[in-house]
Amino acid sequence: MEELVLEKAIQDIYPDDFAWCYGCGRLNKDGHHLRTGWQGDKTVTIFTPESKHSGGIPGFIYGGLIASLIDCHGSGSAALALHRKNGNEIGDGSIPPRFVTATLNVEFLKPTPQDVPLKAIGTVEEIHPKRWKVHTEMFANDILCARGEVVLVVMPSTFRKKK
């Protein structure tokens, strides 16, 4: 797998009120700090699991981490796509939209090894102005280990903190 470093990720510019997700929140000190950016017309998230993420089989990670990666990758991907559709890019000073998960489906194809970078690659589909679908393939060492589909909705304003 080629080395990929994301210089710009949508999670880097989420407002502080919405940067606490266990999977992708940059302000959650115990979280995974997943970051999602563009790679051409696809979205990408890279994460290297540690031994603490092992599952029931030594040397492999547990399915919940894979589901979390696909879920947060989907949310970040939808935010990237709608942000771009709205005429914005990461770093232009604009605030990106946030999404919440409506459905998450994960298909586990092969055992996923720990201690190697996992690469989630997404294709984003708008199914309604406030409802998006992200198809994700997750690779370890160039081997397709899981795929998923996340349907997301724009976060309702009622989820925002009252100031």
C-alpha cells in the first residue's frame, strides 16, 4: 500500500462543539482521531490499529473498530462532499456541515491484521439534499478486508448547543 499522508482533513475544521466523536473527534483525547480527506474524486481515511484493538483472534482487530472506521469515514466523506457542493474547500475559512448516521451496514470479508495501516476509500452519493450515502472499501496491505455502506443525514440544528 502506498504511503498516504492527509495534509487536509475535514475533521480538522469541525467546530469545537462537534469535535468530540470517539472515532473522529480531534478533541477527544481517548479517541481514534480519524481524519478524512480527498484523494482525487474518492475520499480516504487511514488508521493504524494497535494491539489494544485486537479481537478474539491474536494479531487481528475486532469488528467494532472496523465498523467505527467505516462509520466515521462515511460521516467525514459526506461532509467533504456537501462542503464542496456548497462551493467550499478545507481551509477556506468556511464551516463544514456535520452528519449523523441513519444506517450502517458492514460486510466483513477477511480477518483484518493489527499493526498495519488500514485504508478506507469512499464513493459518495447524494440521495437527497440532506441525505447522503457513502460506499466504503477498507483495505489492509492492499487486501480488501471489509466494505460498508453508510446512509447519513445532515445534523439537525436541534443537536447544536444553545449559546
